[in-house]
Amino acid sequence: MNFPEQVAQIPQPYADSFATLPQRTTAPQSWMVRVADAKYHWYDLIAGFAEKPDIRDPIGRYMRRMQFELEATAEKRHLFLAVTRPRVRFDITGVVQWGFFSLKLTLPLLMGAEALKESITIELKVPFAATMKKPTVILTENFISLNWGGLVEVFSVHDLLLTYAHNLKLPSKVAYIGQTRDAEGRLGKGRLPALHKLRAQFGLDYDTLILVLGMEIEVSCAEGDPAALPHNEHPLAADALQAERIDAIEAALIRYFEGSNPRWRQLDERKARAERLTAIQASNNLAQYTVDLELLETGCYNTLCSEFVSSAPRHLLSCYVADGLAQVAAMPLPAPVKGGRG
């Protein structure tokens, strides 16, 4: 009996909802998962923020854009990594220095809980809309504003360290893995309970950033990728398939970065995830999946570590599901391929 005949025999109103379930293949599947896009957001700037930013102010506009971007992720099935880094601020009592006959700019910083004095030298590029050859510089603890006459550029201190090369050794430590899809949009509002607990534990000596990851999933299956089946073009069927895949990837990253006994996970959550993974493995006949976590778009913040994982710019993981758990092993990295990815 084929799938349309099965649906035809189901009484209404259940047939409509059943028809949107994904159509399956029976051949074993393996997945190759890569990062399609990645972007950091400084979560501390919006966590507990009570009022809307003043969009008449350049920093207010920056804050509102960040909120819009995070709120938009609530509609998407992306992953996010909560990343902690030692506290860093601009030193507003320090001296801003320009290089001779250049746009090299040296900015004073305060690093870590001890507020150790440091500096970073960057070379600016004149924006197209600028009407001045050299901008006016305004520092706050968290932001730098560059007034070029025709426009004002705003960077947070983390934006600056993300964008420009430097020799500062600050670890990006993954503490929590989650998903952006959320009907309440709590990530963009700074209201995720797990991140409140995380920030409370690390205190003011660390900054909490959110790394949002869009994932690209390549399915190997003798019967083809189920997502390419005509029935699965229905939005609900496609979303159900994507949800299963993202859930399996999330479980693998939790196991890898948070360890076998994640401190931020309640027993009920673990039991529900085990049941979900068992169902995903069975419905997809999932034999194995590989996660290639390489951040090509995050500049100087491209290395990740955790309490259980050493720092590296690329983490290549071999994963499978057994007894409701994601089993994960780090794989040796292949030699780089000239002109392409390794």
C-alpha cells in the first residue's frame, strides 16, 4: 500500500494532519553536517534590558539591530552556542592614539577580572559614505563610535576583537547548546532561564556571547534524501524533517561540549531527549552522522573549547545514536585541500 492510499483510509479530521508527516525511505542514512553561516551576538547587552533602545542614538540603533536579528532567529531552526570569554572593556581613561599619516588606531583595553591594561592596534578603512578622512572617536566601556561625517560606525568591543587581527589570547569556552526556534522569542529578549543561570555562575568576570549557527545537512541514502521527495515539499513535512535533524545535531554537540553529565540539564529534559533520539534514529534509519564544526566567518573568534574540549578552529565529530544517547568521537582532521576545504 502506498502513502496516498494510507492517507485515504484515515478518517477526517486526522487525514490532513497525517498527510503533512514526512514520507520516509527504508534505506540507511548517513549525514554530513557543516556550518553554513555563523554569527556572534553579545548576549549580556540585552539580558535583563528593560527599555527599548533609543534609535535616535547610534548605539541605540546598534542595539535594536541586534535585537531584531536575534528575534528573527526565533522563526528558524538554528543552533546556538552560549560562549563565555574573560571580561574585556574599552579603557575610557586611557589614551587613543593615531599612527602617523595612516588610519592605524591604537585603543586601550581592560582585560579580565583584574582589569589589566592592554591595547589593540587596528587599521581602519574609509567607508564609502564618509565625508572626513579621519573619524572622530568616542569610547564607552562597551562601544566605540567612529564619526566619519557622512555616517557613524558603531562597534562593540567584541565586534572589534572579532573583526581585526590581534595577539590577545582569550579562550572562547562553550558552556551551553540550544536551539533558536522559540515561539516566545526568549533569546532576543534576553530571557532564557538556562542563560540566566549561566551568567549568574560566571558573574561579571566573564562575558556571555551567543554564537548562532545555520547548519547545512547533506544526506547520503541509496533511496535519496527524503527531503527531496515531492510529498515532503509540504512546509509542515519539511519542518518536521528539519526538526529531527537539528535535534540530533544538538544532542551530539551537547555531548561533545557539555560532557556526559551536562550540569545545565534537568533529568526530565534528558529523558525526553533520549526518547526523541531513539525515535529519530528509528524513523530515519540513521546509521551515522558527521559534524564538521568549522567557523569560517567569525574572524579572531573562530576557535572554540569547553571544560571537556581543547581549543581548536575546527572540530570534526563522528556521531551515532545508541540507547537514546548521542555517541560522539573527535576525528583527526584531514590534510588541507589546496583551493578548498579540508
